[in-house]
Amino acid sequence: MKIRENAEITVIDVAEDLGNHVAGELKQTLEAQNTLKIVMNLSDVKHIGSTAIGALVGVAMRLRRKGGDLKVYGLRDNIMRAFDLVGATGIVEIFSTESSAAAAF
């Protein structure tokens, strides 16, 4: 994962698949950020497990309680279907580009 600071927003570029075995590491990385506004680039992710999606949902909800949020963009069709299957599309906002995700804050 590559972490970039863009004004008051942290952008995380994920360059690996997010299977269930990395869900804990993913959650730790997200929770270690010193910002309440996180945008995740998932365009290089070819597989995501339900536990990893659950970690994203949990972090999004925690950030919202503090006045922030987590947005994602660049989802492939199969990743979008996985988000749909677990009901995450109603919780995590999904965008097509980084600029549209960042502008949604």
C-alpha cells in the first residue's frame, strides 16, 4: 500500500489483493492514519474477501463517528459485486475517480 497526503485527505493506493488473510493488517493501516478523511484506490485490486470489506466498513463507521469518512474508488466489476453481496455499497461510498471521491468530503 502506498500512502499519499493530499491536503487534509489521505489517499491510499492498494496494489495487492485484499484477501481475508490481510484484513487485520488493512484495518491497522487505516486506523494508523492521522486524518479523518481517507480515500482508497482499489483499481489494482483483483480480489477482495468479505473480512477485508468488513474492515473497510468498520473503519468508515468509526471515522464517521468522529466527523470523517472513508471513500473508495476504482472498483472492478467483480469487486463491486463483492461489495454488493455483503451489503457494503449502502455503507461505503464508491466513486469512479480519486477527484470525485475527494470532492465528496
